[in-house]
Amino acid sequence: MDESGVTKVQTGTLASTSRIKSDWAASEVLSRAGDALDRRLAALPANPLLSGLDTRLRAFESALGAFAWPQARMVTGSGDAAGKIAGVTRDADQATPLVKIASGGFEASAQTSLAAGSYSFDLSLGPDTQTLNVDVASADTWGDVLGKVGDAVNQSPLAARADVVYQNAAFQQAPSMPGTGAVLALSVNPLRQDQDLRVSDRSGDLLAQLRLRAANRAVGPAQEAFYSVSGQATALPTFFSSTPTDPRAATTLATGRHDLGIATGIGPQASTYISKAFTPSDATTLAAGTYTFSSAYDGETRSHSVIVGSGWSWGDVLQAVGAELNGQPVWVKSASPTLSASSTAYSQPGVTASVGYWPIPSTTTPGAATDGSSLTVTGAAGKDFALADGAGGLLSSLGLTAKLTGTPVSFNVAPGDTWEDVYRSASVAIGGSQRSLGAATAGTMIPSTVTPGKDLHHQGAFLALTQLNQRIGERVSLTDGRTGVLDSLGVLSRERPGRDGMITVNGREMVSENDAFSLDQGRVLLGLESVYAEDVPLAVTSGMEATEKGWSGITDAWNSLSRYLRANEDQFAAGLGQRLEAPLASRAGDLRWMGVTTAGRTGQLWTNSRTFWSSFLADTDRARAALWAPATGLVPAWKAAASSVRAAGLESWLSGGADRESGLSFEASRPALTSEFQLEQKHRLMKLLG
């Protein structure tokens, strides 16, 4: 090859290298330009095409959700009611009126004509009956008497509610209240399983004098009416929780017995003191001598003394203190049987003491226990009760130092117990002692401190205490025992107080323990779902009218959605329209039978209302199968189709190459940029072609 050829090759190589560098630079420019364009396109407003689809699809979904199968009466509302307040109607034979029993009307300030004395009556709800007592004083007014009867009902364990209401005219508050003035109304929440509330006089004629009678049963369907409803508060049960711990870690609670008290309701509660658990045959560590203490109940204070003899056991001491409180002598067994006489010959009314069995966990054999005893001292509900130590500190030595209010609950902690073991023991004891508070172990995640600086968590657990069978105004409170177990668990500092549900209906305030409210003698039930400030309108209307309105709403929403899809069919994937039209096409025969047809190529629905209802009345089962049957009916199938469209993501339904942000083809949005190499090629081609 000659020199010229070599030169040409070298020149060509240099030129190619130059073009490569130039192309690389152009590529960088294009890349940066493309990135800038991407950022500009990403900053554009939401795709108007998808926004239009979303708006129409939402309207369609809302119309489907508002449709309901016809009943004699139906509760209907605007879209504003969704998630806030719901309503249903019930037939008269299934209605659950709130007011079950009402008294006559009385002038609250007028003195009663009842004879002073004690009266008793039976209150029954379902299979359960409670006998309640009311004391009437000579100076009581009718308002006092009605209030006392109401308090007795509200303090009973039955899930009945008593209220004294006032009305200026007959039947103002309820169809079962003909009296004017103060009226006693007994009610049961509509969601309670037992609705059969009954009362009857047992001693005296108190209820007869108050003219209590059962409420009239509802007749006919719910009345067509409008209700303006606002929701002030949703019901919440009282809730306690312990501090989360590692459930497998060893507990820090002391081994042995732990006590607590559970008080439920607004009525008077019993008070209880519980001693430590002792092995009754073990010799007492108390020195022989005289010990004093006092007990106070109902404003009366009594002084007590117990002489502890030499060689007494703990069982002897417990028996002697219990006998002292009961005003009885007791035989104790030291070296020989000895009669321990009480310092008083009479018991204190309302105060009782008893020695009972309690197992003591073994410190040597896992899972084993030895026989133990403890002393329980109780002051009956209704009066204040307290124990106070005297000379010698006897009560302190026995552990009779913490007053428990309400139902006492006790459980053991054994050697080697984990926190999970403690929660389990506490749950069993709490759940088995009463029916107002449920206990369970709940799981959670708690921060790990093993690796500083790392946001790590591990599985934890806590003791959850939840109020059960809540009634209006009823709350749960806890008191700690001698060992402070609730404080150690962190329960007392982690309380969420309960509250009642409250709504206002046409200006009238209503309260419920479970967010269920009864209207129109129980033929209309409202359920509060969330708190909201504004008034929401609800209407009880004819079921046929509501169904016709619902179907009209579906038709209008579908026609709007269908028009939009057809007008933009080149922008959407063909599968979108096919998926939404499939339920309609598969039921075309039944729909034509009901007078529902598709108008030409536009796909718009049109309904002959006369044919629609005549077909419905002629064969209700076929109509129901066509429109309302679960999964197979048109409305459920359309709901499923719309849900699947959303689940896939609206952007996925744009036609191929459509940008999900701008609605335009992304490549079509790029500027027509040309590289230096492409320009040179074009220039050479033009020279070659002349």
C-alpha cells in the first residue's frame, strides 16, 4: 500500500474517532435534554384524561352502592352519609322499641301519696330476674320516688336503662307515654340479645301506684319521615393496658399472691381488705401480747383488740382477727385448745370477715403449691368502710392495708414465671371473677435496646383489659392491692376512659352504649359510624320509590361513563370498556325482559319504567336474580368489575405508549433533536444525489 493509502487510512481513523466523540457528546446532550423533558412532563398537572375517568367511575360506584332491593320502607340518604351514619328499617313484628315500659305522668315537685316504708319489686330481662328495693320517705316528692326507682334499675346487673323524662303533652317523647309531667321510662338497647323487659311488685304496690305499663307494639311499616342527624361521639369501652414487655423474659413481680379490685357502674360498691397468704401451721412471728385496731362503717367506728398468745400459729392469728370482727369467740390451737374471746359481743352490721384457702407457690418444686390461708374482710356496698391499725401494727403484719373497691381479684406469681405466665394468670383470674371486664394477652412490637443507634424492634406483649357489656354511663375503675401489682404492670397509667355514643336527631339528643339508636318504635335503627359536625339528612321512604330512584341513578352514572369511554376510545385500552360492559352484555336477555335496553351504537341505557315494575311484580325472583343476586346479579357484578378496574390502576388502562402523567404519547412529546453524525450523513447523501 502506498504512502497516500496509508495517509488515507490514518485520516479516516482520526475522522471516525472524531465522529465517535461527537456522537457521544451529542448523546450526552440528548440524554440531558431528555431528562429535563421528563422532569417538565412529571411536573405537569394530573392527567385530565385519567381525572375524567376517575370522576365518572366514582359516580358510577357511588350509584351502585346506593342501590338497594325494595322493601316496604327504606332509609335513604345522600352521599354525605357514607361512613358517618347508616340506617335500616325493620318490620313491625321485628321492631325493637327503645322504651319497653313507661309510668304515668306526675308533677315532680308534688309530695307523694305513697305510704312511707320499704318497697320491693322484681325486674326481669329475658331469663334473668333481680329483686330491687326502694325506700320511700314521708317527705319524698313524686320526682324523688321516680328517681329512686330509676336508680335501683340502673344499679342492677341487668342491661336495662331507666330515665325520668318530661313531656308537656301526651305522647311527646314516645307513643307509649300518655302521661304529662315527669315520666319514668325503662328501656333496652336495640342490639341487646334479650329484649323482653318485665316488672312486677313484690312487696307493696309501688309499681302499681306509679302506673307502669308495657309499651304498645308497633303496627304497620315504618312511617315515611325525614331525619336530620349529627354525630357528637362514638361509644368506646373503658380500656386498660400494661406496659409492653418481652413475654419470654422473667417477671420482676414478687412471688406470691397479688390482689386488685374491679368496680363497675355508678352504684355503691363493696370494699374489701385481703391479707397475705400464710401457711396456717407455721408459727407466727408476732410477739405474744395485745394488739389493737379499728373498723369504721356507715359512720360508726369500733375499736378492737386481739390477745396473741405464746406459741400461736399464723392460722390462729387469722382466726382470732376474723372472729374479733364478727363479734364471736374462737378456739385456737397452740399447745392446747384455747378460747379466744372477742373484745365486743356484737358484730358490726355490714362488716364480715372470713378465713379462706389460698395456695402458696412452692419455691423448690416448679408448678407445685402448698396449702395456705388468708383473711378477707368486707364492708357491704352502700356505706364507707375502712380498717385502721392500732398498737402493735397487727393489720400491717397481716397485710390488711389496702382497700379494694368492687369485686376483689387475686392471682399467684410462681418462681420462674415469665411475663407471659403473669398475663395468663391475671387474665384467667379477672375473666373468672366477673363479667364486666375482659382480659387477654395482646401482641405488639417494642423497640430493642440491644444495638444502640439501630432502629430495631422485637416481638412484645401486654395485658389488655377491656370493658364488656357496657351500659349507658357505666365505667370501670381499678384499685391496687397490697403489692401494687397494677402500678408495677403500668396499668393504672395507661387507661383509656370509656364514653357513650351520642347523636342529635331533629334537635333531640340521644345516647347509646353501642352506637345503635332506635326510632319510630324500633322500626328504624340508626348506626353511628364516625363523629361529624354537620347535619346529615336521612329519609324513610317507600322501598319501591327508593329502588326506582337507585336504578335511575345507576343508569345516569353508567351512561355518563359509557359516553366518556366511547369519546376517548382511542386513548384507552380496549379491555377497559369490555370489562365494564361484560356484566351488562351477559344479562341482556333478562334486562330486555325488564324493559332495559341499549340505545343503538351509543351504548346508552334506557328503561321503560312501566315494563320494569310490571316484570318485577310478575316474577320477583327472576328480577332479583337479574339485578341483585350475590355475585351473579348485575349490580354486584358491576361492583366487582369497577373494583377490578381500580385495583389494576387507572394508568394501566391507557392505550399503548400513552403517558400516565400527561395523557400524550411520550415520544411524541420529545423535541425532534438530530445528532451531528446524523446531520453529516444527511449532508453527504444530499451531495451524492446532487
